[in-house]
Amino acid sequence: MKGYKTKKRFKKFRIRKFKKRKSILRNRFFWDFILFLTLGCLIFYFLFLSEVFKIKEIKIATSDEIPKKEILAFLEKELDTPFFHFFKKNTFFLINSKKIENEISNKYPEIKEVNLKKKFPKTLILEVEKRKAVGVWCGVENKCFLIDKKGTIFQTASASEEKDNLVLIFSENYGIKELGEKIIPEEKMSQILKIKNILEKEMGINTEKFTLKTPERLNVKTTEGWEIYFDLSEDINLAFTKLRLLLEKEISLRARKNLEYIDLRFSKVYYK
């Protein structure tokens, strides 16, 4: 009886040992995978490596004077940069517009806005708007820069620069700054431009320079030699109402020759 059971187990063992395995070449899933991989490689090559979608034309659209050749060379160099060390970025689908826009803005502070558009299948259009100078800003080191209406400095300048009726702003609170940095908050810059406009165009008082003594205190020096003190945290329109009344009722044109200042920072107006 024991011999019979031993032979039976041995027989089962031999059947399992010599059972043939199915070849992987006959496996349908294997060939489906090969087909999928081949199609993927072909699509990848067509989209990223073939000449069909490689950038062939770059256009710079702007009416401003900007270093077009320099920007074009920068773009071409960027497109020629390897992507993952294997192939270049000069393919329509590999171009990161936002990244390039940020790099151009950082490299060229005089540019206010930049928009890179991709025109299918192989064209780039770069739309550029240059910053417009509304003034000259000078820091404590007496280094001066052009400044736009948003309070951003973007180009070196001279304190004696008087073209285009630029406002001259001195600051006693800031040192040397990087180009492209917002040095004055946009709201305060707007107030300064408004004060200059009202004084010169509405009241006939020509200005020489504007000095930010503190972030809130603004001293305006007139071409007549006397100054006006403003508090930028208060209502500018109310300050001008007080100034008009003072000049109409108490200070004549002749008296201005001996005037030192008019202080509009308080509810009561002080002058000397």
C-alpha cells in the first residue's frame, strides 16, 4: 500500500516538472505592448524631433525703441538650450511662454509688458511694450533713474534731465536699488503726478523738485524758491482747497518772494 502511494506521488511530480510553458511570443498582450510602444515613439519623434514643428520664424511686434537684435539673440539662445540633455527646446510643443516672458522682463527692466505667442506650427510672435518715463528718481547716494507711473525704476538717468516735462523726485529713505524694482508705491506715485499737474497747470505754480522726506511726507520746491509740505496719507484735494484759499486771501504774488514754506499737513495751515 505504501509503495502504491509513493509511485502515485512520483507520477504527479513528474507531470508537473515537464509541463511546457507558453512562449511570450505567442502572448497577445506582449504584442499589444510592442505596438503601443512603437506608436508612442513615432508620435514622440513626430511632435518633438521632426522638422515639422521646429520654430523657423521669430517676429518682434512693437512700436517702441527696444534692442530687438539683442532680444532676438536671447530668444534664439534660449531655444537652442538642451531639454533634459537630449534635444533642444526649439520645438513648438516644448516652448514655455511664461518662463521666457519672465526671463525677458528680468533681463530688460525697460520693458513693461511682454507677451510671447505661439503661431502653429512653427512661428513665435513676441509682443513688447516699453516703460514710459514720467520722472527721474534719485536716492541718497545721488544716483538717479528713470521712473514710470507705477513707481518702477528702469534706466539710469541724470538729476538734470528735463526732457518731456519729467518730475524730479528725491528720496531720503532709499539707497541704491536694482533696475526693475518698484521704488515708490503706485498710489503715491499717482499722488505726486497729480500734485505736479494741479500746481503747474491749474494754479500756475512751477515746480523744481519733489522730496519724499518720509513715506508720507512730501516737500515740493517751487521755482520761486519756497516749498509746500504735503501729507500723502491725507486727502490731497482738501490740501489744495486750503492752499488756494491761503494764496487768494493772505499771500499775494509780491509776498511770495519772501515766503519760505506753506505747511498743508495739519487741519490748520502754517506758513512762514
